[in-house]
Amino acid sequence: MKKVFLIIEREYLSRVKKKSFLILTFLVPSLFIAMYAAVFFIYKNEGESKKEFLVLDESGIFKNEFKNSETTTFKYVNGDYEANKSKLKNEKDLLLLYIPKDYASSNDIEILSSKKPGFSLLSDVEKQMENIIQNKKLIAAGIDTAILKSSKTQININAKQLTDEGEKDANIGATYVVGFISSFLIYLSLFIYGAQVMRGVIEEKTNRIVEVIVSSVKPFQLMLGKILGIGAVGLTQFLLWIILSTTISVIAGKFLAPDQQVIKTEKVDATATVNNDANPTKVQESPALKFINAASSINFPYIIGSFLFYFIGGYLIYSALFAAVGSAVDNETETQQFMFPITLPLIFTFIVGMNVIINNPDGPLAFWLSMIPLTSPIAMMIRIPFGVPTWELVLSITLLIAGFVFTTWIASRIYRVGILMYGKKVTYKELAKWFFYKE
């Protein structure tokens, strides 16, 4: 066991001392925060350029009906179509909205401009025209549009979960976000750090360093030490990212978050109404504050503890397989034929998880994917924020540990032979032979 610890120490220190590790560890959180700050700043300060529409309405239905906004104004014109079209030349912020007399039958409404208009601009004009036509049809049918508008009601449903301690907020939105982020991080980390194990094995094999190493340690000890050493590097990086991201977010939040007084004015009683309006309206709190309040009720120690276990368990399983692949080839190009079958369960589970499990976390597919060791790290991290029965969690953990032991045993049988093989094109049939070789 002492030799394994020496290999772990070598793999760990050789990587954490690299400039690339230090730069990546400290730079990534800063870059993410800087990116979001830049997006926030651009969104807040860099609005769309003001556009002016010349409305040539031959039908007369839309006359003086369009509503101006901060970025769009409408000017009604008469005259010839070609004459108005000529006004657009070299005018990038001027557009012509042409509505022919028979627009309903011909469906030939046009927007002309010297530059391609934005998607949201077209969508806004279409929406306004639909509302105008709808209102006119309602009026023609003798329906008071004011009464119709006042009858529209916005419903906000607060999901509650019944527990032994009583009712608790379900916080579906925050639960979805936590499940997505934790599963995505595991999905990404298994690829990144598993590939590092594979590259490390290939590098030592091609440099013939492994021939010297295996003279002092057994191939299984070498594989285990390499897996655990690189895994410790990944865990260190994740913990540092969490600490740094939290610290930077708190500091940045003081500059980017709205004033506390503004937030307080937004938080009012849910029964508050506008007296002079037939339709009661609620003053909504900011989405950011609503998410923070929802996330505060999530059991993060439980989530983080589960994340660390499934990260380590999933990493150990997949890194053993990656190590076996690395030992079977002489360069990274040859790994492609073996990589797809290994990574397919990860890709499948992530896609299914974001489309099926997230909507039905207690369904049979979610259950079985949570039990299979190759898929449980991602599937279970999607389900855990929604609440998983204790017996399912214990069974999943047990199967994941058993899966790691079994997978490591299989990988070590291939690794012990492949690590000393050079210059031979390896096939699946050849790998099967290596597995049954006697010691």
C-alpha cells in the first residue's frame, strides 16, 4: 500500500504544481463571473438602436393603431409603394411596413429595410398586428374588449411538499437548477479527468517509463495510484472552484445587485392590489431575489455530500475504463474506437435526464438509471434535489461501490497486459484475450 501512496503523491503533486493547473483553477471562476458581469452590463446599457417604421397601410385597418415603444416608432405614410421604398436607401434604422389592401387573402405583408431586421423586432410587429385584428373582430362581434382584458388573471401556484415535519416549499425552479448544475458538473468532470488518466497512461507507455515503474510495483498498484492521484487533483480543483466562485460572487453581488431598499419596496403583501383597476395586480419581487429565497430552503450540505460521493464513485469507475483504454493503444488517435462505448452511457443519461428524469424523477426509467453504476452518478444527482427515498439512495450507493470494484477488476486485467504492448493494432477480440490471460 505504501507504493500506491507514493504513486498517488507523484501524480497529485506533479499536476497541482503545474502553472496550467494554477491558472485554470484561479482563472475559471473569475472568467465566469466576469462573463456574467459583462452580459449584465451590456444588457443594461447597450439597448437596441431606435427603429422607425413607415407604415403604408392600403387596407386602412391599422391606421393609428400601432403603439410606439422605447426602441420603435411608427409613422403613417401615403403614396406610392415604390416611392416610399426609395426612402430606405442608406437608412439602416428606417423600415417600411407595407400592408396591401387584400392582405387577409394574399398574406403578403412586407417589411423592407436596407439592413436585415432583428428577430425580436419582427416578432413585436407581428404581435401588435395580431392584437389589433383580434380587438377589431371582438368589437365587431359586440364584445367589450375592456371587460375581456379585465377578466384575464395571472395565477401563481406555490408547490408544497408534505413531509413528516409538515408542509415545505417544493421550490421546483431552484430544484431544477440545482439538479441540472450538479449533474452537468459530474458529466463534464468524468470526461475531463477520465481523459487525463488515459493521456497519462499513454504518455508513460510511449515514453517507456512504465517499463521501469512496473519493475518496482504491480500494474494494478500503478493503475490504482494513477486513478486516485488524478482524482484527488480533480477534487481539489472542484473545492477551490466552489470556494473561489462563492467568494467572488459575494463580492461581485455587492456591486451588481440592486439596492436593498429597492428590493424591500418590491416585497409587498401578496394581497396588495391597485384600487382603481378592475384587475388586481401583484407587485412581483425580482427573479434573482425569488431564486435566492427558494434556494435557501434546499438542503445544500446533503446535496454537496451526495455530489462528492457520486463524483468520486463515477470518476473511479470511468477512470478505470479510461486507464484500460490508454494501456491498449499507442497514441490518442487510436482511442476513438474504444471511447464511444464507454462514454455512451454518460451521454445517454445526461440527454434522457434533462428531458425525462427532470420531469418524472420518480418514474421507472429514473429509478433504473439511478441503480446502474455507469449511469447512477448523473441520474441520481438529477433526482436527489427532488427527494429520493433512503432505501433507494443506499441501494444506489451500494451498487456504485460494487460497480467500481467490478469495473476496476476488469480494467486491471486488460491494463496489466496492454501497458507493456507496443506497436500492435488492438481490437475488441484482442482485449477479450488479454482479460483471460493467466498471471
